[in-house]
Amino acid sequence: MSFSTPRFRRVLLKVSGEALMGNRQYGLDVDMVERVAGEIRSVQSMGVQVCLVIGGGNIFRGISGAATGMERATADYMGMLATVMNALAMQSALERIGVATRVQSAIPMSSICEPYIRRRAVRHMEKGRVVIFAAGTGNPFFTTDTAAALRAVEMGCDALLKGTQVDGVYTADPKKDPRAERYDSLGYLEVLSRDLKVMDASAITLARDNNIPIVVFNLHHAGGFAEVMLGRGLFTIITNEA
Ligand code: UDP
């Protein structure tokens, strides 16, 4: 169904660290960060309140650190610090194109950004600022997917958007299996029972318990984020109803 005005009033966009890597093997691709910033600006200029959770997998993942013998919790803290770097890069790209932003970190870093304060974050959004949530949940053994679902619930978002490299959820990896088919809609339980790789199970469960739709779309498709807001283009929506 297509709409003439945005279907959501407030959304949280989860951007993985990998999405910011572009075609590189590691770190940030400046062009990619700028492109994503442009996508966010176009949705914000439609009057939608936008907040972001940025991953850190392009720099450091706790699980890889643990595999080298490092204590898992310590490695996870390093992963969370990586998300702060990405958040600052995104803040800089957004502000360069005139979008007011605030970064709030779940691990306080008062010289760099604000600490996470829920009511303050809501107020920023009401004032039209894009709030970027950094450092995940602030707890080891979690992921930024779970942080995204948690913040979406806390902020009272109407939807959790997951920008990926493909235009929705498929029966199999479309890059490996040419017969893979895309779902238009899915139920949370189907995602869990079929073990579809959308977000981790705790993120899906949190979204399900709080009835927040998850919309999976292609962040690499120019104008894709704005299209999804209008119910156009290709995406998969995950709700209780499917
Ligand atoms: N992380 C964590 N707790 C959180 C969020 C993230 O410990 O609440 C750590 C974890 O080590 C993870 C890393 O931060 O591997 C980077 O986040 P993630 O892998 O979710 O990033 P993405 O895959 O989205 O780029």
C-alpha cells in the first residue's frame, strides 16, 4: 500500500557497521557515510522524527576478539567503542548537510557526546534533531540489533527500520541462491522459527513483545529510505499479523 504522507511519525534506523564500509574491507567509506546521511536527511525533511543506532562490525566485533583469546566482555567493550567512532562519523556527515544531531552514548563519554538519557533523547527528536545512539546497550554479550530494538521501544518509535544490502528478507541468501524469494511480509514468530537472518532473536522478541514493526529494506538503493516511509519500493515488513 502506498501513502501520500509518511506512514510513520517516528522511526529508528539501524545501520550496521558493514553498511558504512562500502566496498572496503575495513573501516569507513566516506562516500557511503555521506550517502546514508543524505537518505536520512530526505526522510527527516518529510517531517519524520529519526533516530539511529549504528553498529561497529566494520571496525571491531567482540566475538572475533574473543576468538583470539581476549576476554569476551573486554572484547565487547571494544566493539561498543567502535560504534562510538561510527556514530561520530555519521554525526559529522549529517551536520555537514545541515541536519542537527546529538550523539548519546550508553557508556558515558562526557567530552565527546551526551550520555544516554531517554527523556532528553525524546526532546531532541521533538525539536527535529536526529539522535544517534552509540555504544549499543552499554552491556557486553549484546548486539547493536538488540540495542536498536531496545531504543526503538524506549523512544516510542512507530517502526524499527533495518537498512541492509538487499531489499528485504529472502527465503535464502539471494547472493548465493538464485531461487531465493523475497517476503513482502512476515510474522515475528516465522522469523524466529525459520531462523531467518534478519536481526538476532532478542531483538525480534523485544520488537514482538512491544508490537513494533520491523521493516527491512535496501539502504544501498538511492531514495530507498524515503520510499519505504511512503510504502513504496521493495521491503519486507515484520509484524504480528502476517
Ligand atoms: N556490542 C556489545 N553490546 C551491545 C552492542 C554491541 O557488546 O549492546 C559489541 C559487540 O562486541 C559487537 C560490537 O559491539 O560485536 C559491534 O556491534 P555489532 O556487531 O552489533 O555491529 P554491526 O554488526 O551492526 O556492525
